[in-house]
Amino acid sequence: MWCRNRQIKSRYSSRLLRSSFIIVLMMLPMSAHGELEFNAAGSTTFGDNRVNIDIDDTWHWGTTDIGSVDGELQDMGFGLGMMSWPPLLRVLGAGIDFSYSKVECGNTTMDLLTLNTCLLMRIQFGQNSAFPHGRIVPYVGMGLALHILSGPVSLVSDDFHEDVFDLGLGFVGKFGLEWIIFSGLAIFIEGRYLSTSSMEQGELPGNLSNFVHTTLVTTNVSVGQLFIGIAVHS
């Protein structure tokens, strides 16, 4: 039962990732005569960043609250992204990005993967013939965010770890500033706010002393991240 449930979750997450990949493929024809941007960046955190995990045990006779734990993103992470600016409306575009961070939860460390799809708007600033959108290009964006949080969580004691795999859906907002160095090469700095929560309670069936129980996991993520990286336009 536990393994089967894990397989269902794995298939579900794979379906979501495939859907995001399809979005990327749909963006490519839009930029056939427009502009396509690929970027890579390192990240750090800013402000109040919280990752809350709540675990309950449900038995035949009722539900027991095991407890909850708060985690924080570690300072270093990384991200990869792609932006598409269609030929007719190059001020408006679409983007998809992936980021990876570590989360410290007490004496354990978890993996946080996020996948974001955004609508973007560039702010015209200092146009010229060489750089139609200016050498310095501010932009804003907002959209949907998917988080995948996985790893061990310690709630009862340091010796007791519960393996968690949880999916969450929510909101991402971003503001960035890009500096075109020359031609299609640029560096950028981007602030990003992510707020997500579990789409459904994750089930981790178990068996203890011949009593079958189910561990229900819910997570909430609210973090601010700062990305600094390079971008290539084509």
C-alpha cells in the first residue's frame, strides 16, 4: 500500500512536469521571429522565509496530531529559466523557470524544487537602435508555482524521521532588472516571492504493532529569494 501510494504520487508529479514541458514547447513557435531568452542564476534568501510541515496520524479510533515543524531555506540555491517574447508584443512575454534549494528543518535537511510559469512585462527604458528595449531592462511577472518538498522530517525525537514527499500549488511574483552587456548577452538580478500550500494531504500509510494507520502531511511554503545570473537572448 505504501509503495503503491508512492508510485501514484510519482506518476502525478511526472504528469505535472510533463505539462510544464509542453508549455515550453508551445512557447517556441511564438518566438520563431521574436525573442527567446535562456538564463541561469544562483540564489539566496531575503526577508522572512518559512516552510511549515504539519503531520497527523489517523488511526481507526481517531486522529492524533504528531506535531509541526518550521524550516528555513538555506542561503544558497540555483535556478534555470526560459522567457519568450513574441514578435508583435515584445513588451509582453511568458516565462518558465525551475529552482532548487535546501530546507533546514530542525536536525534534518530537505529538498525544495519549484517550477513556475509566469506572464511577464518589460518596462521600456532608454531605447536606441542597438538595444530596442534599452541597455537596462526592468521587468515584472506573476504566475503559478508548483513546489515539490521531499526528505526526512524529525518531529517526535531526533531518532525518529518521517520521509515526506509533498506537492503544493500557489503563487509566484517577481521583479527583475536586466543589464544588456552586448548583443544577446546580459546579467540580471531578480527578486522573487513564492507562496504555496499542499494541493492535497500527502498519505504515508504505515503499520505499527499490527495497527494500520495513515500519516497525513500538509505543507505551507512562504519564501523570498534573490537570484543573480546571466541570460542569453536569441
